[in-house]
Amino acid sequence: MDSKRKKFRDDWMMKIALREEEVMDLLGFSKSTMGRLRRSGEIPHSKVGGSYFYLPKALKKMLKEKMVKPTRDDS
């Protein structure tokens, strides 16, 4: 991982809100995945003008809720 991306990952929780492009870079999601998550209500967002914004706390909560618990077969 390059240093620019590492710094971004280290600093992302300090921001009030992340732009869609930042979330895509951080999580490796495509634009179509972001659209699907918004439409399905799986990812809370705000729209200001033509830009989408996401709260870091809400992203962390979404990821935690989607966490797959290991089963005996996974070990």
C-alpha cells in the first residue's frame, strides 16, 4: 500500500464526512456498488447538490453489521 493511501486510511475517521470517491478508494467499491448500496438503504448518505457524502461512523457501523462470523468450516 502506498504512503498516500495509508495516510488517508489513518485520517479518515477524523473527517466529518467523506465524499463518494473517497469511500470508493478506501473500501475498493465501484461506483455501481455505491449506487446499489444507496438505493437499497444499506449505506446511509447525504446528497448535497450532485455530490454524495457518507459519515465515517455510519460506514464503520455498516461494516460491523455486515461482519461474517466464522464457522467451524472456515478454520
